[in-house]
Amino acid sequence: METFIGFAAVVMTTIIALFGALVLQALLLRAAVALMQPATAVRRVPASSTVRSRQLVTHAYAKTR
């Protein structure tokens, strides 16, 4: 009977350790994915040079009219 209780304790400890390892792995995976996000994902893309040039030409043309 004492052997059975010891075996059950080892099995329960192993199962609890397994779930603890799974939780830790999920947290580390979530942190790794968060760190791999590009730094420019939140920033606004600046206007391209052609768009800016067109704005300048339009502004200069509007002054001459």
C-alpha cells in the first residue's frame, strides 16, 4: 500500500511538472513572437518622394494662378 501511494505521488508530481513546463513554454513562445515583430509595424509610412514632389509642384503652380 505504501508503495502504491509513493508511485501515485510520483505520477502526480510528473503530471504537475508537465503542465508547468507547457505553460512556461507557451509564455516563452508568446514572448518570442512579440519580440520578433518589426519595429516599424506601428509607425506611419512616410510619403514617397514622388508624392512629395507632386505636392510641391501643385503648391508652386497654385501660387502662379
